[in-house]
Amino acid sequence: MRRTHRSAFSPFPDRNRRRAARRRALAVSLLMVATAAPAAPADLTELSLEQLLGLEVVSASRFPQKRSDAPSAVTVITAADIKAYGHRTLADILRSVRGLHVTNDRNYSYLGARGFGRTGDYNGRILLLVDGYRINENVYYSAFIGQEFLVDVDLIERVEFVPGPGSALYGNNAFFGVLNVITKRGRDVNGIELSAEAGGFGASKGRLTYGQSAEDGADLLLSASGYDRRGDNLYFPEFDSPATNNGVAQGRDGERHGSVFAKVANNGFTFHAAQVRRTKGVPTASYLQVFNDPRSRTYDAESLVGLAYETAYAPKVDVAARVFYSQYDYWGDYVYDNGLGGTYVNRDESPGAWWGGELKLVHRTFEAHKLVGGVEYQRDTRQDIYNADLDPTVVKLDERHSGKRESVYVQDEYTLRADLLLSAGLRHERATIGGNMTNPRVALIYKATEESTFKAIYGTAFRAPNVYELYYAALSGGMKANPDLKPEQIATRELVWERQFGPKARLTVAAFDNHISDLIAAVTDPADSMLVFENVASAHARGLEVEGERIHDSGLRWRASYSLQRAEDLETGERLVNSPRRLAKLNLSAPVAGVRAGLEVQYTDNRRTLQGETGGYTVTNLTVATESLAKGLEASASVYNLFDKAYVYPAGEEHSMDVLREDGRSWRLKLNYRF
Amino acid sequence: MRLNARIATGLLGLALAAPAAAAYAERVPEYELKAALLYNLTHFVEWPEGRNRSFNVCIVGEDPFGALADALATKTVNGKPIAVRRAAVSPELKSCQILFVAASEADSLGPILEAVKGQPVLTVADADGSARRGAVVTLALEGPRIAFDIDATTARAAGLSISSKLLRLARTVY
């Protein structure tokens, strides 16, 4: 990933490779004999208690409970949604969320929120948490949402997206919102679960999960997953010449992923240990690389070890404490022409390590007040960036950094009247990078009627400059460091109206206005023609989002959203790159002939690219899932981009092309077996 | 556009399996089961003699039962007809024999239970994570089955007498 300096590039003779064809056979026995089971009696009240406890339930369809401590229009995606819509990664999940748009440059997935999705930014403006642990690594602050995300999507119990500035509670990176991923418990699995998947472009995945729980509440969840995708041969018209294999990157889009996850809970303590490793081939010849070279790839790995403790300290006081240690490893190989008819590999590395602790108190003692207060400490022991040419090794950059971050926050939810709640929070953070930051958030929540709630929210948030923006310098020229960078800042005003229509239908309308200042961008210094990061840009984004959800008695569930947004660069008055004006999404899940069908339709309006504009597109995904093939066996079949729509994403500065073609129709077959 | 042969095979396989699958369904809707459970609890709990002419089952929060609870209204407990009420205001809560706190009120469970403290009200909390927060009965899902925990201490303080049979069937008693 991750650099913007330019080196000389010249077309290179193509390498024809013959790759061994691999066939994957997936034996599926779909016609297993279903065990005959007694039909449920008409009147359950006639049954004894023992009999009732022996029956199995179809979980009620209801709007999932929001657990996030946030007075904004939260979106919750549950495990049932993930299954119903065939979501393969967190990126797929986020594509269905109101107001978000995801792009992919065949290396990483990037999240755009509320009209802001600048190419080349590394998701440092969304805070990603897994069970409360910060996942944004400490070199680029990137939040990984693709196959490089820490947790297998099948282990996710729910994802809560809290839009809006979250720095008043969470500090750095909670710029456009906070993504809270909550994992399942052992008792949700209750045994061994085996999963096998086969998908388009030679994709396959296997997972083994073990979950167990004891009567006293002790809980264990263990899981391991492996994923491999051969990837398609991709055609890039920008490279269509005989010297560069006629524009075809053959087998260069491969991806491999392995992850392990362990969660043990006992007596108020919860222990987490997780690791993910992902290797991805890069077919786009980004950063002026040689085209179609198998050595172009990136490797990302993240590990987390954490221990948390929660208890009721006094009848109305809850205490939570946690300590953690995390590590991030990245290397990327970039292939260049050495000007002598050969090539060489340039290697980028950025290892990071951090540990920290947090103490949080929730105090409900005073009448009508719910007080939350906490202190956090994080020590970044390693935030290194390293760059060298290989064979022979010529080190071009070796920056080693460390730092720390100390913060204290407090929030009060004050029930002024039965129908009026005031939430006010403030967080002060002192960090080696970024200095001192203080961020407030205030919200007024008015429950006009039993069914209608109005919220008015104001808050600010920041994103500290990352080590790469501060210190990356290409010694051979082209780019210099800027240790004086300041954090980016955002001020958000939001108005929300939530209207319930009975317990099974809901309408949400949200209007937002964001002022972003001190945006960090790479500019060319006229004095020496070097690229440097500066706090130069500022932007204004405003928009309106409407979302309706409904659960029908027939079992049909749907969620539809429409977003209208405008994000402009305040210097130039131009629309921002990769900012769609409109987004429309529909998710529909219905029982059909004994199975469950999940339909997703996602419309993204045209977006500006670095050099022009690209058209809008609609993607349709269809999943058919069944839980009752046989006892313990679940199966699903999904088709993604059902109508094989050709669509593109705006490319970044590091790409020679202006837009990147995305995948056509693809599919996935998945089997889950529990015993 | 040719439809991918593998997709067709997958969907066909599922379609073929579906009719056989229908026989496997032995699952009941969650809240139909919980409504029956609430009714069943009345056989194992003794309330002190009260002045109410009806046996009041109150629901606080987003009602997950709907029409299912109205089916309870045809039953009787100790000769008194069951009356199902959706309660909102705290003075009402004290006259309930069973108080069902819906999952939507998980955050306000504390104040709701405070309002009926010491009263002979069988409080039933319907959300995982509400355990040990003061409700006499907490309902939970264990995989695909319903389970419940009993807070015997709170039951005693409320003046309710719980049969040992119910305690034995509970997942946890504290």
C-alpha cells in the first residue's frame, strides 16, 4: 500500500506464465433424509413446562436492540442479516448500510461515509471496534473491512454503525462514525460448527468453530478460518499493448487469508485473542510498477490480545476495565524496471505495536442522570516505516517512532423530563502525535409521542495525522516529511426524526451538515517540487437520509434507504472525488417455498474521478438460504452482481488508470454443519 | 448472457431439498412459546391473596406478543380471569401479578423494577444481559431453545412463593 512518490516507469516485456489449473470439487449432498419430527401442537399452553423447554424456536423478527451509547440514528446489522444476504466480508455488510459507500481498488476496501470517500485515504476516519477493542492500526490508522479484517464474518453477532462524530467518547479516528462489531458467544454456537464455501473466481473457504457455555455463565468460542481466491484474469485498457501482455493481468488478483479467534468469558472476565493474515496480489500496477508481475503483492497481519473485566461495583454503579496488546505487520512488494532490461523489487514495511488500558464507570445513582466516565491510556511502542530495494538491499527509509495517548472522558445523560433527554459528553486527549484535543458532543432527544422522537446533535471529532503522513520521505527525491502536521477536524450538526409505526415498522429521517477543516492532502511544494502532506484542504458535506424498515407478519422483512448528499472542497468549490450525490439501497428478506430469499439492490450515483466523472450503477445480489435441509445443516447459494453490470470505481493517485473495473457476476455456495 | 451453470446446480439442489425440508420443521415462533411459558409459570408460583378481580399480566415496552398475548386472556389463574395490559405508568405496575419487561426496555430495567420493589409482582425480563439485575425471572435463548434464570432472593423479598419444581427446571438460580 501506501506511498505516493513516483519512480521511473517504462513498459516491460510480458511474462507469460502457465499456471497449473486447479479444480475444486465441492461434494454437496443436498438430498439428505430429513428426520421426521412431530408437528408443533396448535395450543402451546396445553403443554407442560418441560415440554415447552424442549421445543425449538424460530427467533422472533424484531428490530434488534441498540446497545451503543450514542444518541444518533444507529444502524444495526445482525447475524441473521449476514446470513440472509450472503455477506462475505464486513465491506459487503457496509454496502447495505444507509449513507455508506464502499470502493475497492483490488488491494483494499475503502469506506465512504456521508459523501466523503476520498481515494487513497485508508479508512482512518472511521473508528472500527471489535468487542470494544480498537482495530485501527497505529501506522496508517486504517480500519480494514475486507478479507483483511480481524474477524470472520460468520463470527459476527451484530454490527452497529453509529454515524456522526464520536471523538467525545472514543477519541482519535471517530471522525465520520464508529463501527462496533460484536462477536458471537460460545452458547450461540453450542458445539462444533464446520463451514465450507466455494465461490466465483476460484474462491474457497473453510471454517471450524467450537463454542461452549456452562451453567454459571462461563463461555468459550474458538474459531479458525482459511480463505483462498484465485482471482480472474483482468483486462486493463490502459496497458493494452503487446509489451504489457495486451493489458491482461493474468492471475494477479489472487487473495489468501487465514484467521484465528478465541474468546473466553468467566465470572465477569472476558479474554480475547485473535489474529488475521492476508496476502493479496496487486494487478493494477499501482505506483508505476511493472505490469503483470506476480511479485506485486501486499501482506497485512493484525493481532489482538485483550482482557476485560466488568462488574457491578455498587447497586447502581457498573465498572469496566480492560487491557490489551496489539500488533500490526505490513509488507508490500513493488516491482520496478531497473532501466537495464531487468526488474527489481522495492519493499515497503510498516510494523506497529501498541498496548493500553481503559477504565470506565457507569453511574446511575443520581435521579435522572446516567453518568459515564473513563480514562484511557495507549502506548504506541512501535510505529515504524521502512522502505528498501531488494537484491541488493538498499535502504531508502527507516523511520522508527513511538508515542503515547492519554485521555479522559465524561458523558451525562440527563433526563430533564419524561419526554426530554439531554446527553452531553466531553473528551480530552493528550497524544505524542496530534497534541491536545478536546471534543464535545451534545444531543437533545425529545420524545414527542410514544412513537415519535426528535434528536438534535452537535459534535466535533478529529483524526490525528498518521506516522506515514508525518514522516514518510523518499530519499531519492519526490517526497518529504512534515512533522508539523495537525489533526484534521470535523464539526457536525445533525437533526434526526425517528417514527415508529407499531413495533414492526419504523421510519428514520436524518439531515446532517459537516464542516471539515485541516484536511490532510499531498501537495507539491513549489519551492522544491517535492510532494508533502499539508493541512490544506477543507470540505463541506451536507445531506439528507431517509430509511424505512418493516417486518411483516408473513415473515417478510425489508429495509430501504435513500441518501442525498453533497460534499464540496471549500477551496475550489468543486464536488469531492468519489462522492456520490445519491445512494439508494434496498434489502429484502422473505420466506419463499420453505427457504429464505434475500435480495439486495444498491444504487450509487455518478462520482467524480481524479480526471473526470463516472456514471452511476446498480448492483443486485440474491441469496437463497435454508436452515432445514437436515438437522444441523444450513446451506445457502448467492449470486452477486446478478445482472453482470459493468461498473467502475474512481482510482487513486497511485493508479495510472482513472477508473477501476469491478467484478462482474459472481457466486457463492456455502454449507454450515453443526453438531 | 449465459447463466453460470454452477449457480443453477446450487439453486436446483436447494429447490429439490426444500420439500423434504418441510418435514423437519418442529420450530415454533419465539413469542408464542414465551406467552405459553408465562401462562405456565402461574402453575409454579404462589401470590399472596390480592384484592384484584382479575389476574393482571402487564407488558412494559415494545410489545413483542401482539395477538398472542390476547390468547392468554381466555385463561384463568386460581379462578380469576387473566387480563393482559400494556402498562406504561408506574402506579399501574404495582397492581400487576406478572410484569413482563420487553427487550426494548433493557436499559430502563433498573427503574422499572424499583417501581415494584417489595410488591408481589412476578417480574419477567426478556433480554439476555438482564440477568442478575433484579427481575425474578429472566428469559434467554440457549441456541434454539428457551431457558430461564430465577432470582430466588428477589422472589422472597417480593412475597412470592416459588415451587421447587420450577427451580429445578431453571438454568440458573441465584
